[in-house]
Amino acid sequence: MTAQRKNLWQTELMGSAVRGSFGKLDPRKLWRSPVMLMVELGALTTTVITICDSVTGGPFWFDFQISVWLWFTVLFANFAEALAEGRGKAQAETLRRTRSETYGKKVFPDGHVEQVPALMLGKGDTIVAEAGDLVPGDGEIVTGGGFG
């Protein structure tokens, strides 16, 4: 199993997504997703009808099945959204951590090269990157060596 696939099924991430899916049932949060808001209102309506049918003897099982499917649809959509948000936050944190832990070989104006944290590099700095090095930031290749 790849590292990315393992990260997807982390217990912490999944637990957070499940909690988030129930938290997103608030109509004020679903307002920005009108389709899911309508599905939730339909689920609520069919749930009320199901409760009434259980008392009056109407088609309880049919209404119950419709209610279950509508609630499942809303919860699954909320779960997928919460999972995507959680994964995005985790990836952003990983990038921040990598940036703060990465070092680069900065070339100073006098020509000496010194290893400095990536956070100390700025616009206009020149670095030396050799095979196997992590590039400590975004930039432009000024000159390149040969292959081999």
C-alpha cells in the first residue's frame, strides 16, 4: 500500500471527517451547496412523513427506505467534503513542515557556499543543488551541470 493511500485511511483523518460530516448538517453550512440543502430538506420531510405513517398506519417501510437513502446521501456528501478538507489541511501542513526542515546550499557574494535553512532564503539568492538534494524553494535555473 502506498504512503498516500495509508494517509487517506488514517484513523485521525477519518474520525475528523465523520465528525465533520455530522457538523455540516447545519442548514446554514449547507446553504452554499443548494443541491445538498434540498436533499437534506427532503430527508427531513420524509422523516416526518415516516413518523406520521408509523402512527397512522401508512406505507411506513417505503417512506422509511426513502428517508434512509436521503440521509445517507447527505451524510456521504458531507463526509467526502470533510475528508477532502482534512486531506488538504494535512498536505498543507506537510508542505509547511518540509519547508521549515529543508536546508539549501546558499552561494554568498564572496563565493563561499554555506548550508542555510530554506526559510532564510529569499528572492535573488543563488543556491547549489546537486543530484539527490531537495530544492529548498521555488526558483529559476541559472546554470546546469552535465549528466554524468
